Amino acid sequence: MNLTYDQKLESYLDELEANPIAYYSELDTFEGLLEDPPFSNKAKERKDTPVFSGVLAYFPLAIKEVSKASKAGNDQHNPGTPLHWDRSKSGDELDALTRHLLDHSINPVDDDGVLHLTKVAWRAMAALQKELEKKQ
């Protein structure tokens, strides 16, 4: 069975979460995720962009939480639609990020049950994405 990039990643992150020590030594050898990545086909650029070993493997629990928050936001703001980032709903990433950071100091959990720090991370990624897109 041929798995997609996302399916391979999800499977590996599930296994990593279940037994992080066993998989830590494999970070540099799990090349299956690097086959046909969605961003580049150039070998050197791929090696210089360690998405899995340089980001995903560092923060598997945090990334899963951010993805849950992304889905919860989609369900709240776009009920009944496929998961997508509706950029027309909010453009104040840095203000929202700061509000959630301040709210975290009062109560770590937002009214909807999502951690404020999770929302801080989502907003930071959104702001970074938009900043990088300006440069393209």
C-alpha cells in the first residue's frame, strides 16, 4: 500500500509519541518521509530543510495540539466545511497571540478547553507564514 506523505508522518508521530526513546535514534534515518515531500525535489535543499528531524521530531506533542486547535477553529468558524485556513476571518495574529499569552498567565486553558499556549503557537505559525509569503 502506498501511503501519502501525510499518512507516513502521522503514523510515525503516533509511534514516536508512544515510545519516544526507541525512535529518537532513528531521527536521521527515517528517509521515508523525505520521499516526494510537498516542497522541493532538489536533494541539497531537501537535506538543508530538515522538516522532520529539525521540527516535527522535536515537538510531536505540541504539533498535534496545534493541529487539534486548527480543526477546532475550523469547526467553530466554518462549520460543515473541510479543514482550511479561512484568512478572511482574522488577520490580527500578533495581537491575538499576545492576548492568548497574557490569558495563559491567568488561566492556561481557554473557555473552549484549548490551551492558550496552543493558540499562541498557531498564531505564531500564521504570522510567520504570512511574513514569509510577503518575501516570495
